[in-house]
Amino acid sequence: MLVHPWDAPREDAEWQRWLTRHDFGQLAVNGPPGEPPWVQPLHFAYDAGRGEAVTHLARPNPLWSAVTARPEVLLSVVDDYVYVPGPWQADPDMPPEHGVPTSFYAAVQLRCTAHIVDDPAEKAELLNRQLGHFQPAGGSARAAVGEAPYGRQLSGIRGLRLEVTGVRAKFKYAGKRSAEVRERIAARLDERDGPRDAAAREHLLRRSEG
């Protein structure tokens, strides 16, 4: 992923805050020789303090052999993306039809070392960490070895701790455009009010203030 200086995070806290609210991504694992990478969509819980993300998958998932063979993996998350028509991006001194269309998006790629978790107690702890992230208000029983309702189901899954070893993050929101053009794009996003337009506009305005 190419990251221009004007699209880079201002600080680590910027992408870390974003990632805690965007907890569904794709895990890319090197496939066997001669095959493309394997990609698994999944929910995960990211913990900035521990420098890791945790998740789990069904034991029959074919991904496990690839993870065992090549534990260096990539967790990729993309959201808040919108299409930006060319006229919105045109400089004030050019015809609107000469503006260049583009995409806005936020993306975080975590390079990780994958650690498979098979110990039942450790799997239960991992599941409870995920549950605490996704259901902070509670409402579901905690996982515990040998206890209903989830104890008997622990054998059907394997846990994954994804130890973060590198990060590439990008917030592509007209960072190299003039203030006048950014204001125009923000107004057009507000008028269009399509899916993710409000989130994209928030990013654009927030990064314009920096």
C-alpha cells in the first residue's frame, strides 16, 4: 500500500483509535507453493496496550496449515471509503470536467506473527476478551472450561493471537488539495449523504484542522 506523506497518520493514536472502532477485516496468509495467499474475513479485537489482535476460527478451517507453515501474516482493514467525482476535485482555475476522480478511504494493515491458541483455558480467556470488546454491556455467559454453555464447544475452535510487528496506515482524504477544494468536497459529501459519506467528511474536516 502506497502511503504519501499527506495521507499518513499524524500519530499512532490516530490509527489506533480508528482500529478499535473498525473490528472486521481480512487476514491474509501465505498459501502453499504455487498458490495465491489465502484470505479469511473475520471479526477481531485489537488491544493497543498489548500490541496484538485476538480472534478465533473453526478447527476445520483450511487456514491452519498455512498459518503453521508461515506464521507471518497480514491483517487488513479498510472502511469509510467513498467515490469522489472528478468535478469535486477540480482546482478553481480549471474547468470542472478536468478534475480527477478518486477514492477516499481509511486503511490499516497490521503485519503480525500469528500464535495459535489450543489450550482450553487460554481459548476461553481469548473468547472472553473478544466478548468484552463486542458486548461490553454483557448479556452472554462467559466461556469457561467444562462449564455450560460454551465449555463443550471450545474443542471445535482454535484461537489466534496476532502479535503486531509492523503497521502501515493511511487516511486518504484530499490531504494535498487546497483548503478551497477540501471545503467544496466536504459540502458535496454533505449534500450527497450516501453510505459512508458522513464518515469520510468527518475524516476530511478533522485532518484539515491539523
